[in-house]
Amino acid sequence: MIINLIKSLITHPLNSSNKLKAILRFVRWQLSVRINQFPIVYPFTENSKLLIKKSMTGATGNLYCGLHEFYDMGFLLHLLRDDDVFVDVGANIGSYTILASAEIGAKTISIEPVLSTFCFLKDNIALNNIGDLVEAHNIGLAGTKGSIKFTGTLDTVNHVATNDDKDVIEVQIDTLDNIVNERNPCLIKIDVEGYEYEVLKGASETLMNPSLKALIVELNSSGKRYGYDDNDVHKKLIDNGFTPFEYNPLSRSLSPVKTFGNQNTIYIRDIDFVTHRVSEARKIKVNDFFI
């Protein structure tokens, strides 16, 4: 497992030219968490910071690699502007929220259902002094308003509970349409461990809003636990005029793909607008790189 992790670190686009530095960063972190159990403040991008502690999978991925989800985070950084609205569904501790609002200056509507994780999200918002830009909600999203059972101890893979899950918590849920409330998001990220189709069922008005240019959606077959296939999500987005693309932040190039990937997929509507946006974006400093 450690060997596979090291391989993924040294092949990451922001580490591939300095593999030794990436390995040393990993070793230093592994040693430090054995001594210090408290969160550290990590300089995320040039204008943002992130609280990280042991066992935060996504956050430590940012520490190891600069941008853990490089292609999707790079897309966000190049697409958004400071007068845009971004919606972060399944925000976790706020990596995407911090990039959007602290680095870019966009307004963010941030959704995180698990209270313990939501508290770290709020801490990261305070750390970056972006409380005026971020509206954070400690709820889940679905097709209707109500409540639902959630896992609460699985870090980045917390999810709507099934009958097999233990130590569950009750979470209030609402629809994305209600939360957005006639605002005009440019970009939405949805990472809800298989519950994506339910989230989209409550987002009909938002999906029809022409201001919405793109979504970043996690599709990794997790929906099977709720009786959904990734094709259900894919078809719903296609029917709303979106097309799947891959993005390379280093070349700032967008390439259409025939279907979704096995992790995050970028769906775009109005490709001319998006292509112009990413090509004209300022360079963002991450570690020793400018992308």
C-alpha cells in the first residue's frame, strides 16, 4: 500500500520533475504526525491555507502533491473569477471551497453533512478570512427535504448510510434548488459517494440555469449501493446539455471524452465560453509551480 502511494506521488504532474522532494515531503509528514497530533497550517496555494491533521486523506493529498485532484482543481482555478458563484456539494474540510474563495475570490455555497467534518470546514473558512464569501451549510442534499442517516467516521468516504453501515448519524437534507435559491452558479462540484443522482433530482432549476457552465461530478460506481448506475447521472447531465471533457491544467486544453471516467468527470455546457475562460486565466502558484 505504501509503495503504491509513493508511486502515485512521484507520478503526480506537480511532483514528476522533482520526485525526491515529493518523497521527502511524504516522509516528513509521516514522522511529524507521530509526534504532533494537532492540525498544522499548510500553505495551500499562493493566497490560501489549509488546516491538515493525521488521517485526512484528501487534505494530506494536497500536502503531498500540491493539488490532490490536479485536473479538477486546476479546472476550477482556471475557470472561476471573483464575480462567480461556486457550489461545493460534499465539501469535506473545504479544499475546493478554499481554492474558489481564498485563491480566486469567488462566492461559494458549501455543503457538508457530517458535523465533525463541517467544523473543520468552518475552521478553514476562518483561517482564510473568507467568511464574507462562503455560505456554509451543515446539511445533506437529496431530491426532497427531510432527514437521512449518514456515516460519520469515514473521512472523505462518508456517505448516506445503508443497512450495513454502523455508527450512523441523522442529518437534515434539502434540495440543491432550495439552497441555491435563484442564485447563478457558474460551477458545481458534486462528490457525495454514490448519491449524485439523488442530488441532481433536487437540482432541476439549477441545471437549467444558463449561468451554469460546468460540473465536476464523481462517478466511481458507488451509486450501486443505492440502486443507481453511473449512466443514470451521465444521461441526466447529457439531457441538460452538458458534455464530458478532460482538462489538462498545464496546457490548458479541453478534450471531449465519449463517456465518464472512473473518478471525477468534468461536464461542460457552452464550450466556447469555458475555453476562453481557461485560456485567459491568470497563472496560479502551487508549491514551486505556476499553472
